[in-house]
Amino acid sequence: MAVKNKSEILLETGTNEIEIMEFKINDKLYGINVAKVREIMVAEAVTAMPLAHPVVEGVFKPRGSVITVVNLAKYLYGNEATNGERDLFIVTNFNRMHIAFRVNSVEGIVRISWTDIQKPDKTVSGGEEGVATGITEINGDLVVILDFEKIVSEIAPRTGIQTEDIAKLGERKVSNEPIVLAEDSILLSKMILECLHKAGYKNITKFDNGQEAWDYLRSIQDEDTLAEKVSIVITDIEMPAMDGHRLTKLIKSDKLLKELPVIIFSSLINEELYIKGKQIGADEQISKPEIGSLVEVIDHLLEKKRR
């Protein structure tokens, strides 16, 4: 079951909507952003890899491409995990990687607004760095949307943001340029802030979603003082309340804010979503976890503004 032509993912960019694929593990409902899904396959035999993480089943090779298989039930439930005869592989594409996740069943795809997705309470999400990125109600059932980037970075830390990438940029000067960052992941926010601080960017105002960032931008929307409060906006795409595409579209449609450079920094920068980002006016789009590239783009856009 290929998912590439699934109702064009989002019919119009910047509408603050998301399509969620519901799936089950141990009879519990979970969700994944359809934009991350390449295809659904019937689970097949895999080849185990030595010294792999315990939740990594191994690899398989559909149509000539070697893909790692993660047992999602084992990750979530440990020894309580059970594989079924009708299990499926959700083959994903994010962070420029293809990874398959074993699930028990796929229930369908629904379109909802980001405003319908709530950030889970820390007491039920495993603390500040929990694996649930959001919770929503679909057809009367609660669906937990999983943070697949966190799952992968926990299994293979080298696939995540690496602070040492900043050292490769050489000696840096301290900059007081005001930067607005919209990122809902607490773990990724900490890493991004640490990297930007190491790169010399000390004046960063961070928000948990696009709505909070937009409210802030509207509150400082004074033609005379705007440049003192914000020089550039960096935004993720997937965020509760308001996503990064909607935030970008609002900024670029506002007569006072439209010249403000916007960088989309997301795991979802594939060919299709890159085009959508350009359509709504994003100045640059960088795929996570390329933090070094993000710093270089910030340098370039701020230098361009000063000319």
C-alpha cells in the first residue's frame, strides 16, 4: 500500500491541518503524521544484525533498498510486546532516512486541525522527554501521536542533532541578533538552543508552537522597533496548536512582517513538502538534524539583511 498519492497529503499548504494515520499496537491506538509515511507493507522476515539495539529486529531489502526494522511494540512495552501473524511494516521517510516500524494493524487516515492536538501532560508522557508528541480524539477514541524522531535518536544517537557539528564551523563571533525559535520538542529545543549558543547566537526567544510564536510576533508588531525584537524566525513544521507552515504563511502574508526571514527546520523536508514550503514563502528549508547547515543559513540570511 503506497501512500505517496494520499489525497496530496494536504490539499492546501498553511491551513493548519494534518493527516494522521492511525495504527494499533497491543490493541492501543497510536498515530503518525502521514507526511512521514512512504508505504505500508505486510511484515516479512528480516535479517538480524549483530550488536543492534534490542528493539531493532534487523534489516530487510524490498525492491533493492536495505531498510532497518524497529519493533515498535517492544520499544513501547518491552517484554509485553507480542508480534501477530498479520503485522504490518510502516515504512517511514524523515530525517532523510527510511525506517520500517512493525505495528499490529493500520486503522485508517483522518484529517484534523493542529488545534485539536494537545501536548501530553509530563506525568503521563514520561517526563519532559516523553515519546508522545501529542494526543487527540478521533471518532471518540484517544490517539497518541508518537515522536518518531525521538524514538530513532534514542535507538541511534548519531542520527540526531550533534553539537560537535558547530565546532567544524571554526571560530565564531558572538551575535546579539534576536532570533525567534518555534519548536515543540523539549529535547530538540534544548539541543538546538545549545548549538545556536555555541555558534554565538545568544539572543533567542523560544516558543513551544507556532501559535505562541505568532502571538509574540503580533505583540511586537511595531514598524519602528520590530528589528530590535526579531531578526529571523526558525520554525519546525509539526507542532500542536499551529504548525510551522501556517506560521510561515501568516508571517509572509502580513504587511509588516513579510520581510522577516523564515527558516523551516524540520525532519519533513522531502521534495513534496519543500515545494509547499516555497509556495508559502519560506526563505530557507533545512532538514533535521543538519544543525551546521542551519547555522550557515542563519549567517547568510542575517548578512543579507544587513546589506
